[in-house]
Amino acid sequence: MTKSFMMEQNNSGTITDPRKIHIQNYIYDLPDERIAKHPLAQRDACKLLVARRGSGIESDTVFAALPDYLPQNTLLVYNNTRVINARLRFRKETGALIEVFCLEPVSPADYETCFGGSGPVVWKCLVGNSKRWNADTVLHGLINIDGQDLCLTAERIETLPGGESLVRLSWDSDASFARVIDAAGEIPIPPYLNRASEQSDRIDYQTVFSRIDGSVAAPTAGLHFTPEVLAALDAKGIERAEVTLHVGAGTFRPVKSECIGEHEMHSEAVVVERDLIQRLADLAPERPLIAVGTTSVRTLESLYHCGCLIGQGRWDGVVPQWYAYSDEHPRLTRTEAMRNVYEYLDANDMEHLTAHTRLMIAPSYRYMMVDGMITNFHQPGSTLLLLVSAMIGDPMWREVYEYALAHGYRFLSYGDACLFFSRRLRNDIYSNHTRPVSELVYNES
């Protein structure tokens, strides 16, 4: 992969390289009391701030009114991942408490196979109180499934260069791993809540459309949806579709480097069904594609780059961090990229695309799939805030956040919501498949 980068002009006319963005420019003051520790009792009663790139804040409303703010022909895409009880606690005979935080499956590596099987399994894990766990010590824990006591054992088989560990988990029954971890673990609420996990989090920290086990953090924009909101969307004729991105613990990793080019973007597993890829390939250019949450945004935009890599004969299962900005990127249209993915699945007799994405979405990024997003208010200096800035612009993101702080909005995972629209691309973008993206322009309206 070449190290040269495509350069674009920002609003001031200055040529920018996204790797040189200073994270200090994306820091804001977030008082602890503005971080929501728990969700509202009625999920869709939370606030909703509506803003559009180029025109600013358009409405200050409540989430239950979301259908009123979406165009009738919108395709709404959400993440169906389900948060697992990833935090396991074991106590040694000496009394020392060892915490094993499951990050992603290694053997079997396929999520569906891993959760559906009866073990043993190997996971990449973070280990708390690691120094107290010798390599030759097997940890034991007692769990109960359907009234039957089972023994869960953990064996540390390797320490990885990044500090994680490979841990083998075994149990003495034919129960699936999905049932075992559900019985043995705790829901891994975000560290910035500064509280222990509670029984209520088992329900509160799942979306109403969660169904595919694998995440260690919730796609929190989806937490605001209720059956009533979904029914109102259906009544308006707004179509919905689902993707799967298993959110990793890296989503909470702060950018510690001065420039984001020195930040290593975490990898997350993506699964997109063949039927949706066909729908996206055939999606009319005038139909808005709105993503529920940054995870859905990242999935859809990564899917576009998968299609570009496939077209170049360079697809190896991973979307690299800076590929979107490289001058070797072919700049395909959405339709071309989706057709590449569809033909790849067809040629390989596959019903879904499985990939890992390290995609960094930061200012100067050009969205090729989504026209808008529903999201929460994110941490200062986070990669998610960079993604938002790429959608609505700088300094508009700061104006939005300052407004929210001044008007009682609640922040982070259990907080309030935003609906952001980018400036729509011209309607002729996807009808001319040979026209390079660099020649396309945005409407200012």
C-alpha cells in the first residue's frame, strides 16, 4: 500500500492531510454530571437534536418524533449486534480476584460457530489482576444453567504483544457457549459510567433489535428505539435494513497521540447479508440512506471500500485504516462498489460478506454510502467525534455540542440523541458509473 495520500481542501481552502489532524481540536469540556448514568425509563422520551451540514441546528425535539424528521423514502439501516456478558470473574484459591474480559473469538473465530458450539473455545481477552494469574494455574468458576451447577474453567495459554491474552474456556456440559457466557458473565457497561454493572443493564444496554451475539459495547444510538417508534416508522413507509458490526472495547480507546495519524484504529468484525448488498446496489440515488449509529455508519462505509478493494483484486478480508484517503483508491461510485461485492459473493457462492474494518473516518473523509446518521453525544477527543465532524463539518460539530450542553442534553451511552444530515450529493452521481468521485460536487442546499 502506497504511503501517498489524496489531499482535499477544507472550508478555508487549506490543503489538509487527515493524518495531521490534531486531536486537541476535538476536545471539549464535559462535566461529569452531564454523563447519563442510566437511561430514561421511557427510551423514546429522550431529547433529539436535528442538524444539517451547511444549515446548522434545525430542531430541538424528542426521539419519539424521529419519524417526522426522516424523508418518507428513507432506507434506515441499523446494527443488530447483541452485547454479550463479556466480563467474567474468577477467584483463585488464594482469594485473589481475576477478571477476564472477552474481546473476540479466536478458535473458532466465526462468531456464530463460537456461540452455537458446546466448547471449548479460545478468546482474545483482557485480564485484570494479570500478575496474580500464573500460566500454569487453571481458574475455576461455578455457574448455574436451568438449575444445574456447571464448572467453567479458564486457562491462559498465551500473552500477546499488545497486552491481551489468549484464554481457553471450557465447561462440563453440552450447553452452548452463548448460554454459558450469559450465565457466567456481567454486561460490560462503559468505563466512563464509573459504576458497577447492575441487573437493569442487562435490558437497558441492549437495543430492541439486538439478536446476533458478539459485541462488548452497545450500538448506543439504537437504545432510543421502542416498538412504538418502529411502528411509527412502518406507518410512514420508511424501510429498514440491518447489518452486523460487533463493537469492540477499542471503541472506548482514547486518542493519546497528538496527531491522529499516530493512532492505531481498532479492528471490528462486520457481517453484511447478500440481500442487503443487492438492495444497496439498486438503491436509487435520490433515496436517503440513514444509518443508526456510528457502528452502522462504519459498516456501510467499510462495505463501500470492500467493493473498491475487490475491484482492484486486493481484497484480503480487512479494510485498512487509511485506505479511503490513499491516492491508489479507485473512487468508484456506490453502485459500482456494491456490484463488485455482490459479484464477489456470487462467484464464491457466499450468502454474506464477513470482513474486519480498521477504517478511520475523520474530517476530509467523503461519505460514499450514508446521507445522515442517528447518534449520541460522544466523548471528547474520541474517534467517534472525528466521524461526526466528517459528517456535519467543523466548527459545526462544536456549535451543536455547545448548544446541547447549554440546553440540558445528557451525554454518552445512556444520554440523548442527534439526527445529522450531510449535504446531499447530486442526483446524477450514481447514474454515471465512469465519472470519478473527485469531479463530483455537493449541493450547498
